[in-house]
Amino acid sequence: MAKDTDMKAVGGEALGAIRDWVKEQTPTVDDKLNEGSANAIQNKAVAAALKGYVTKEDAAGYMGAVLKITFDGNFAGQQYTVTGGSESLEGTVPEELTVSVTVRPEGLTEYTISATAAEAEEANTVTQEIQYFGVYPVTLTETKPVPFENVSWAEGTDEQIVALLAAAENGQVDLVRDCNWKVGDVREVHLGAMAATGVGESHDAQTVKLVLSHAGATAGISRADGGTIHFQVDQVHSLNNAGYMNNSNTNAGSWDGCARRAWCNDVYYNAIPETLRPIFKKMKVTTAEEHGSSQNKESEDFFALRAEKEIFGTHSYSNQTEFDALEQVEWYKTTANHKKNRGSSASGWWERSPHSGHTTNFCYVTSNGGASGYNASVTNGLAPFGCI
């Protein structure tokens, strides 16, 4: 068994040390040796409890973890509660807005910290999972209700949509449960004109249809700030003008280093109406690092192009490592949605996936909705996606 001084470590290392020690013991249900230890973590009853040798009631006096709570906002002087497992504790938030609360988790236990800020109508809460021992920092932030109207994705004004998304971010409303938003809902959005900045083509101002393509995150697509993705949003069809991925036939640098990615996060992003732009959140997007690579690379994008797996659910031309990291998007599980028009007729459209078998190609979707690859300098349809 590690010495008292060694057991100052918390988390997995200390838990491992306890478990290693338990394997060498033969405690009985009532065994409470080493009760005088200055370090409660070393107490034999605690170690035995981890392996089921004694009941949690026997060991309760010896286990302990600390929640170090920082209250952000107007919480000084207010009552707070900490609940989890069979425990319910309460106290008053001090002026310095920081408290340390000792709890006795029963294995991996979720604790909820709750308090109502001065002059607020509703309590704010935060949860933290902890186990057995250690110090767990957590911050309770004051969130103020925002006014909103329950509107549809299709019919709400830009201002109403922005307010509704802000309320969803605040936890005041669930877009699926409370607002009946669903995959397949379409909204028409008027994009501003786009100059040929960093790429070979320009785009006139035009109206596009933006569809709610997936409720929530998918494997390989997440919020860069760690927040919740409420929906992923795709263009139903491509922009009127086609464009290339790079101005020469290379997929070197993959999606992260291609000209089209820079365009998506600058020119296209700024073509979204300023009144609607705040709802689109920066994503973490996973793509194969390079042609034939066994590694993936994560980029941070406001808008990106879809990958082969996200569209087809299979892979024909993309890298296996990318395929393994991603997930098919709900909207594209309907095969008819693989086809996109450019103008009035069906046209091929680009994916962000580098072709696994060629250094010159990126993957793309053919005009009839099939999987293929093409030289990076060839022009194809452009249909970026984002998340809200």
C-alpha cells in the first residue's frame, strides 16, 4: 500500500493504488483496521468498500471528496444546495463566492449544485460527476432568462430565430420537444453577394434553402466551445456557381489546408445575413489528415463541406481512418437527398474528404447522387453546412 504522503494524489492514480492494495487483503464485512490513519483514503474500510467487502454505510465515515464551488454572478448571501446520491447539503454563499463542500459519493455519483441569484426568478444549476475522493472544481454561472417566441424554423423572422436559439442555449426551451423542430424542416435564407476572394469564382446574391439535417452532434462533429449542437444545417441544393477545392490538382493539406475551407469560413460565412449569423456556432470538424493517411485532423470551422461517410454512411473513396471517426447524417439517410441541383439542373458537389487513392483528388457526389472523386482544380457544386 502506498504511504500517506503518496496518497495525496487524487483521481485514477490513487484509486488504482487502493485497488492494488485491496487485492492483497482479506477483510471481513466488519473489518475497520487502520482507523487511526491521518489519511482517510488509506483506511481499510474505504478500500474494502471499493471492492464490495463492506457496505457503503460501514464505509461512509471514511470516504470523502471535496466539491470546490465557485459562484459566478449575483449569488453572494444566497442559499445553495448540493444534492447527490443519498446526500442533501446546504449553505450560504460567502462574499468571496467560493466554498468547499465535503461529500461522500457512493461510487461514481452525480452531484447537482443549485442556487438562485439575487433578484432572479429561477434557480441555476450545474452538475458534476465525482467518485470516492479528490478535489473537484465546479462553477455555477448565473443565467438570465431571455425573452423568446415559439416559432418554426421555416416561418420565424431572423430576430425571432436568434432569440429562440438564445433561449435554447440558456436551457429555457428544447427545440425538438417544445417547438417541434425536426430534421427536414426548411428555411429560405437570402445570401449576400460573394466576391472571388481566395478562389476562382464569385457568386451573385441568391436565396438558398437551409434544411435541419441532424438533431444534435454526430461523431466527428462537435461544438468548438464545448456547447450543445441543437441542429446541424445543410443547404438543400448547391450555390448557383461552381467552384474548385484548390487551384491546382492537389489534396495536400487535406480539408484543413485547402482554399475552399478558407472561403467557407470567410466569404461564405459573411454572406449569411448579419441578422441570422449569431446562431451559427464554430464546430470541430474531423477529416483525414492527408491522402492515404492513418491519422485524422480536427479543424475549427463555422462552415464546412460534408464528408463521404456523413452523406453515404459508407466509404468508397475516402480514408478508412476518416470513415471510422464519422457518422451518417440523418437527412442524408434518404438517398434522394444525395442529389443537389446547381441552378435548375442536377450537378455534382464537393466533399471535404481527400481521395484515399490519389494525391490530386477530393471526393465528391455525382449529379445522380453517387460517390466518386475528382481533380481538386475541377469546378463542382458547393453546399456548405454549419451547426446551430
